[in-house]
Amino acid sequence: MSRLDVDVVVVGGGAAGLMCAMTAGGRGLRTLVLEGSNKVGKKILMSGGGRCNFTNTGTGPENYLSGNPHFVKSALARYTPWHFLELVERHRIAWHEKELGQLFCDESSKLIVRMLLDECAAAGVRVETLSGIGHVAVDDDGRFRLSTRLGDVHAARLVVASGGLSIPSLGASGFGYALAERFGHAVLPTRAGLVPLTLSGKHQARLDGLAGVAFPVEARCNGQAFRNAMLVTHRGVSGPAILQISSYWQAGDALQLDLLPDHDVETLLRDWRRDRPDAELRTLLSEVLPRRFAQRLCEVWLPNRPMRQYDAPQLAQIAAQLRDWVLVASGTEGYRTAEVTLGGVDTGAVSSSTFESRHVPGLHFIGEVLDVTGWLGGYNFQWAWASGHAAGDAF
């Protein structure tokens, strides 16, 4: 059996793994990336509709969910969106800001993957794909030994950047969680995050035939609120507002939706009754909501009649329903379409500055495998860059 000796082995060739590898390699460390699938950076390639929402200029600790909300602070402070943007510009990748601080490539997400690979190559990093890992052990000298198709790989540092369970078609697996547990780490319960919600029974029937309808809402659940678009699907609801709130939603929770977040609804209804008394409610709602959705509202939830026939208490009740429309989801679309995985390796036994295990010297966890989940909009990539850089700079 052949033997390969390196300083650092990075398990996973995604955003966090490649950033860690190029940082460690740039410091003169012999670094090897082992990616189980046939190509690196698959999530990068598909993100942002193929243009990669590679960071968010508004990134802060408040944009992350974790059992320890303080854990992200050190790494995010030391490697900011501006550091990554400087790298992007150094590689002459054109970019633009879409909305809410979200930065995208003008052309293709392939440029981000190429940039990371070029940085790795310049740093002497070896990147191997189709490299599943069999056994992992710690030898008497404290070095890690991994059985791979390359033979036994020995390294002083083992970095787990294997990601979570989201989008298994891209090669996602629970490898990192199993490895963490084997070395004594607790893994917090995982579930799909940033994921469409599904409806069933009467809740689905009430929206039947509205698939494709989209409009801005404010979605609220468990003390969080997000204002963005909602999209009705064949199975439930999606769109940025729903994906965002899904990370805070738990089975059994109802969502409260403000269907007209850009309007003072009470004033709007009073003005309609005064200025257009003969117009029906559904006709007027069709001017501020998609027509099909407005008509369905007035078939199922709201009484439809000419505006002059509503008294003040009735208008107040209609306004309250429009501001606080209740949607009862039955579940999510699951990991198949989820952008991220909530939960993961408990950060309590991981250093927030070096990402090293408090149980096993030389073992590090970075990126999505940890119990850290960002909002939609480039925050998860920024966590990958920041955590990867912090670990790669710590060896």
C-alpha cells in the first residue's frame, strides 16, 4: 500500500474547503484536498442561477442561526466580504450588486471556482476528485491516517469541510457528522433550511391552480420577519421570503403573512370606499395583488361586495386579515431542494478562532458541517470563506 505524507488534508472541495486549502498552501504547508464527487465547487456552480451570489456586504453575526450565536463573530470579523471582493477583483471577475447587499458575478459562477482552483494551484495545493475516504484513524504520533484511493494519507491536520445534507444530487452526505461523532463530538439535530414549504389538505386546496403567482410579502414566524417575494408552487409556497422564514419555521407553526407590506392597508381601504364606492373589493385588490390571487382571497377568505357596503369595523377586519394572513404549512420540500442544512457539529467543542476540535488536536471543522446556518443572500458563502480562511491561517 502506497503512503502519502502531507501537512494538511482537507475533506471536501466546496467553498470552505478550497478557501482553507489555498490559505494553508499559501503559508507553505503541503496541502491535499479530497473531494468525493467528480468535480469541486458544485454548490458554487449552481448558486445564484449560475452566477454565484458569492457574498453579502451586510454580513454580520445577526445573519446566522446557531446554538451559540457568538461563535461566528471572530471569523467574520477577521475575513470580511471586502477581503473576498478584493480577491474577486484581483482575478478580474466582473460583479454587480443585485439587492440587499447581494454580490453576483456578471458572467458565470464557473469564474469563482476557477479563481479558487487557480489560487490553490499557485499555492501548490493538490486537489483530487472522486476521492472517497474509508477509514480515518489517529496514529500514536498524533498524525491522522486516512485510507483513500491514493493509498494511506498521513497528515498532521485534518480539516472536515464536507458540508451538510442539502441537495444530495450534488454529492451531499453525512460523512462529516459521522466522523465528528466518532471523535467524540456532539452533532445537533439536522433539518432542511432555506427550503420551500409544502401544504396539504384544505390548505393546499385553497391555493389550487395558483402555481406561478408571485408577489411581495412580509413573512413572520417565531419572532423573525422577512420582506421579499413569495411564489405559489404546485405543492406549496416558495420564493425568497418563504425560504428565509423556513429556517425559523418548525412543524406545527403557522406563518403570518402581510400580503400588502408596501401599503397602509386601512388607509387604502378607506380611500377605496370613499373614491370608488361601487367597485367590488376583488376588483380593487386585483390592482395591488396578482389578479388570480386577489380573486381567490375573495372567494375563500374575504367577503366580496361593493366598497360602499362595508362599514368601518368590517374594513378594519379585512385590513387585519390582509396584514396577518395565516398560512399553515405541513412540511418542507426537504434536503432535495434545501439550500442549506440547519444543525450540525456542536460548536461548543470547537474553537471559534482556529476551528480546532477541543477533543482531538489537529482536527478542524469548517463551513456548513458546523451548527452555523446563514440567511439567504450570500451569507453562507461568506461563512465558508471566513471559516475556511480562519482554519487555514491557524495551522
